[in-house]
Amino acid sequence: MGETFKANVIDHFNFWVAVVLMMIGLYAMITKNNLIKKLIGMSIFQTAIILFYVSAGVKDGATIPILEHHAAETEQVEAGEHVEGHPVANHEAHAINPDDYSNPLPHVLMLTAIVVGVATLGVALAVTQVIYKNYGTLEEDEILAKIKAAENDG
Amino acid sequence: MAEQYPIIVLLVLLFGALLVGLSGMVDRRVCFPLAVTALSLAVVVSVGILQQVINGGVIRYFVGGWSRPVGIGIELRIDTINALVLLTITTVGLLTAIFSFRRVQEDKTEKTPLFYVLYLLLIMGLSGMVISGDAFNLYVLLEVSSLTSYALIAMGKSRRAATAAFSYIIMGTIGASFYLLGVGYLYLRTGTLNMMEIHQAILALDGSSSTIVVAFVLILVGLMIKMAFFPLFGWLPNAYSYCPSSTSCVVAPLMTKVGVYVMIRMMLTVFGTEWVFENLQYAQWLVGMAIVAILAGSVMALAQVELKKMFCYLIVAEVGYMVGGAWMANHWGMVGAIYHIMSDAFMTLCMFLAAGIFLKQAGVVRIDQLDGMFRKMPVTMAGFVVGALAMIGIPPTCGFFSKLYLIRGGMESGHWGYVVALLISSLVNAVLFFRIFEIAYFGKKPAEGHGHHENHSTVSVIKEANVSSLVPLLASAAIIVLLGIFNSDIVELIERALNGSQVIGMNVLSGKGGQG
Amino acid sequence: MKWVGLIAVLFTGGLLLSAMDDFPNWGDAHSPANASPVSQYFIEKTIEDSGVPNMVTAVLADYRSYDTMFETVVVLIAGIAIMAILRVGNQIPRGARPAPVSAPASVNDDHQDIIIGTTCRLLIPVLQLFAFYVIAHGHHSPGGGFQGGVVLGTSFILAAIAKGLDPALERLPETRYVKIAFVGVVIYSAFGVACLLLGENFLDYGVLSVLLPTIDAAEARSHSMLGVEVGVAFTVSAIMFAIYANLASKGELEGGL
């Protein structure tokens, strides 16, 4: 029991947290009556997905994906203009171990996802403003009632 | 130059949008010619791509030249299927752009340049989705096309356009997020985003990974929301019927069809048919759900009194045709589904163009307002009849042939329920459209006096639509017939992609069909 | 409805968690994603290919720059969409509209608080300078066009919050920020098209070294990345302000909060 708990939960706690957050967001998106609350749920959902991706790129003991020896590298580039072949030797001295840097790809993907999330949220807020102008409320049931009343009239 | 076609088709549309935005602020009369020019160029280039694929096989284009370890850069991958769908998208885009000309004449607001920017970027997003060979790039372009369509729908003049757009945003975001999450699961297990590389990794895993199964379910559910498959279609009817005509004419034919295309692409290229049909026992369920979708869509279409709403429910039924065809695990079912993507795009375009013209010229919203239309607008009705016959499935229109292939697939794989549902749906379409023909030809019975005052006010003004509206309608009607006449050539092209790729073999599909 | 939603959500959560025993452990450096050739390539070869130490920037603006171009387009779409949704019917463009009578008075009365005015005068230049630093230093530290663009946009938004929307819109009127937003995407795609015209694939920056004879392909990549980041910053900063200005004034671009 303890073993399975460790294998399932402790070793994957990052994914558990992300999934629980996602479900909170999704629940709000589906069931909340207020349109702004739905959008808050949408933001939680999208942010949880970002957490999911980024936490998958973590490596134990690794640092951010920015090379440390860039000072050495710039010198080397400058030197490379004068001495051919020298940079290659220098590279081997500074061999990069992939285990030292966390995976850059999820970070890049999530930059895109953040931007998409912001864009969607902005458009959705604009739409809620129009809805408020049309119906004077942001509660879904009141809007539906007004739509129904308008249909019966016309 | 020719090897750069895949990127040029997107760049033409992107620069078209940028030019429209920059010069449209100065003079909004340039928007329409610029948009039509950009879309015409895109059509020309996609014809070039199709020729190239037919002559030279699959195109692989590496953006930024990053081809060495496959997967570090982004790949655009075009076989005959994408080339055909790409041509469909750009053609529908061009025809609807021509149709939107009357919008420029009426609408003197500063919204016109904004509309054309969004419109061109929507077509660009859809085209980019279709030619992309990278699972994450597909998500970005999915969002490009979704965001533009949210905005285009919310621009509708009806009060309900905004509420329809809001529920579309919520559902669309759930769908896109599920897709993104599915790609995340795939990435976690395979370590790559390139579709072909993912496929190789899945083959290497030997079908034992539960992550891949969950990824597939997530992607499938996400796409089903996007394509409005049966239980998840709630957003569609309102979104498509309360938006401006020129928007619904491009969104209705393309958005759901591109969703179906992406699903088929995922089945064929990313997961591979061997994996999809052998490791998932859900294929039978999906065909069952497709049957429900077809029947439910048809029944709800029968119950509608508004023309556009009726077409919207027909879309739901048509999506059921394609999903069912793709999941029958049968060669002809798959061919029929892909062929139906194209034919349904033009059929839906024809329907919505006609509905747009009726609304504009005669103020028709409800079906019973169509009386006497054969006399008043004969040319429009001629185009509409061709589209309607295609929806019913009468030769030589493309609707007949796509149903023929789908039914053949259903009979070979033993999915009799699907065959029956397809026939019932055709029957329902026949009832629906012949009822419209009857109203439009004979007019209403005089006893029905309730629409009288409407008649009185509109009858004198109704006249045939202008050329810019009729050209796209008649062109789409002509394409419907042409697609039907040349169906064997198109099917040959589709089969080439199915056989030529290492992913799908005819034997897998037809062998599976024999057992089922 | 609540129960249906709860069941659907729990079902989805169960589905997501059902694959958990197949997942790599937290921090596993040898998980399929982290040990894949793709990710290894980025870490090992970035310096060789472009000399940019920040791998995220290199992947964002070079290896996957096609994605980033469309990401910029997404930002542009958001701004255009908000304007298109909120703008009502036949509105006169702002330039042709008579100046609102009450605006100058309200600016003087409400917004010329000495503390807020002085703080803004101090903060805005610093913010803008910092934005340029973030954009330009994206090669060596966390940063880049998106982040810098947001900071730059924030400085305009701060001006609009502190002094009112109208004075801010006088500095940065709609015609101008829309133009800036479009120009940003033009800059980005122009880099790609330049590569296309020089005979290479779209966004293959290495070939741009023929334009500047003193630099090699790796430096051309590095400099082009900076170029496209500037384009991104143009679009993002303009659209951030556009979103604020339109949402704060319900699309009327007057008065504001």
C-alpha cells in the first residue's frame, strides 16, 4: 500500500497538483452561473496545463536552461576570429552536460500557451462587456430568462 | 520557388491581412480588392501544391531549414489529402470573400478593415492547421483560427451573437485545452512533437503505454468539441446562426470540417491505424455515437422553423457521417469520410450562401417565408437546388458519391446500423428540401394568412441578388457537380495518400473490416 | 447541472490520473521527454548554432520561430478582435470626432494629484528603460520580446491609469498603436521573407549573413533573433495598451476607468 502510494502520488505529486487544479478550473467553467467566474475557471484550467508542461521538464539538480559559461564563450568567439581551430578545443573543455540544464522545450511551448491564454481571456472579456450592455447582467440564468422572454414577445 | 509553396500560401494570406490592416485605416475601399487578391493568390498556390504532390509525392518542408535531427524545427508535411483539403479551404475562402462584397457597400464603419484582417487570418489559420506536420504548431494555428472565429461571430448585429460567441469561447477553449493536454501527454512519453516522430515512438512502445491511450482520448474529445460531434455540439447552432452571413458562410463549411480532418490526420499519421484500431476497443462505440449523431441531427433539423438553424443541425448530422466513416476501420469508409470533407464543405457553403442571399434580398429567416422564390429569384434558387440535391444525395452531385463510398464501407465492415442511419438521414434531407421546394414553387396556401403582412411589404422589393452574391453561389454549385463528376480521380488521389504512407496499409483496414 | 458537471469533471480527472503510473517521476532527468534527442540537441548545440546562451530564446526565436510568428499573430488577433467586438455600429473615427467637453476639466480636477503625477513621472521612464533591457538582454538572461513588450505596454497602461485614458490616448492614439501592432508582425515576417528571397527556407536566418559581410552564420542567427524579438515587442506592447484602452472604456476610447 505504502509502496503504491509512493509510486503513484509522491513521485508524481507535480502531476497530481496540476490535474487537481485543472479539475477545479474545468468545474468552474462548466457549472458556474456567473460569466466572469467561468472565465476565472478558464484561466485556472489553462494555468494548470502550463504547470503540467513545465513541471515535466524539471530535472533533479539541474539549473535554468541558460548556459553559465557565456563569458568564456564570448571570449572564444572573439578569439575564433583570429585563431582557426582553437574554438573546437575550447568547446571540448566546456563540454555541456544535458543533465545540468532543465529541458528548454516545455518552457518555449508554454510561452506560447501563456500568450494564447491572455489573448483568449481578452477576447472573452470583451464579449462579456457586450453581453452586459445587451442584457444588463452577467448571470447566466438571468440572461437565459431574458432571451426566452424576448423570444416569446417577438 | 516551387519548393517554397507550402509557406507561400500562408504568407500570401498573412501579408494580405497586414496590408489590409495598414492601408484599410487610410482608405477602407482597398480592403475588398486586397483580400480577394490575396485569396486568389492562395488558391493559385494551393493548386500548385496539389500539382506538385501529384507529380512528386509527399512534400516535406522544414521551416528554418532545421531538418537534421527531425523534430528540432517545425515541419510542414503535405500529401494528397492535405493538398485537397487546403485547396478546399482557400477556394471556400475566396468564394465567401467575393460574397462579402455587398458588406463593403452597406457597412461604412471602421469595422470593415478589422473584418477583413480577421477573415484573412482565419483562412490562414485553417490552411496552416491542415499543412502542419507538428502537433504543437497545429495547436497554435488552431488557436489562430478559433480566436478569429470567436471575434467574427461576436461581431454579429443580433443581440444573441455575443452570448452565442461566449458559449463558443468556453467550449472552444475546453476543446483546445484538451488537445494541448493530449499533446503534452504524448510529449511526455515520446519526447518529440513532430507527427512522424511521434508515430515512430508509439510504434516502438508497442502499444503498452496507458499515457498514449489517455493522450488519444484527450485529443479526440478536444477535437470532437471543435467539430461539434454529437453530445458536444451545443455551441454550434446559435454561434452559426446569429453571426453575419459572410461569417457563417466561411465558418460553417470550414471549422467543423477542419476538425474532422485533424482527427483523421491524428488517426492516420500520428497514432497510426494499426494502433488506433487494434489497441482501442472504442472504435465500435464511436461508430455507434456517429449513428446517434446522424439521427439526432436529422430529427432536430426537421423540427426547425428557421432556415439557418436547420442547416446548422444538418452540419451536426454530416459530422456524424464523417466520424462514422473514419471509425469503421474500413478502406472505403475512410475514403468516403475524406471525400465527404471536401464535398460537405462546398455543400454547406452553397446552403449558407443561399440562406445569406435570401436573408439579404427578401428578409427570409423562416422556412415558410420562402414562398414563391422560384419566381422571384430564379438564379439563386437554381444554385440552391443543386446544393439541396447534393445534400439529399442525387447523382451526379458529390453528395451522392460520398454517400456511396460511405455506404459501401459500412456494408463491407458490417456496420448495418450506420448504413440504415445514413439512408434515414438522406430521406429526412429529401423531406426537408422538397418541403422547401414546394413552398418556394407553389407558394403557401391562401388559408395561411399569418405571414400576410410580411408578403405585402416584401413582395414588391424582392429582386434577384447582385452579381457578387450570385457568382460564389453558382461557383459552389458548379464545384459540387464537378466534384461528383470527377469523383473517381479524387478518390484515386486519396487512395494514393492512404497507400503511399508507411502508416496506413489497405490490408490493415480491409482485413479488419472482414472480421468486423 | 451542478451534479452533471461534477461527475464529468471527476471522470475527466480520473482519466487524466489513470495514466499516472506510466509517467516519469518528478525531476527524472532520463524521462523520455527530458532525454529525447530533440531536447539534448537544444542544450548541446545552441551555442554552436547561434551563440545564444539562453536556450529558451534560441528555441523560441530560431528553432521554433515559425510557432512564435503565429504567436505574435495571435496577440495581434486579440487586439483586433477586441476592437472589432466592442466598437459599436457607425462610429466616427476618433480623429474626426469633436473633442469631449468635459475631458480636460476632469483631467485637471481628478487626476492631477501631485503624488500620483510625480510617481508616474518617475516610474514610467524607468519602466520603459527596463523594458528595453529585457528585450535586448533576452539572449543572456530570462527575457525577450514578449516579456519586454508587456513591460513596455504596462508603462502606457500606468500612464492611462494615473492620468486618465484621454491624455494617454493623446500620446498614443488608436491609429498609431494599431499601426505599431501591424508593423511588429511585418518586422517578424520580413526576416523570414528575406531568408526566402535569398534562396533558403522561411526563417532560416543563417543565410542573412550575406547581407552583413562581417558576420558569420551563427552571428546572423543571433542578430536576427534580436530583430524578431523587437518585432514581437512592437506588437505586444501596442496590443497590451489596446486591450486596456478598449476594455476600460467599453470600446469608446473615452473617459476610461
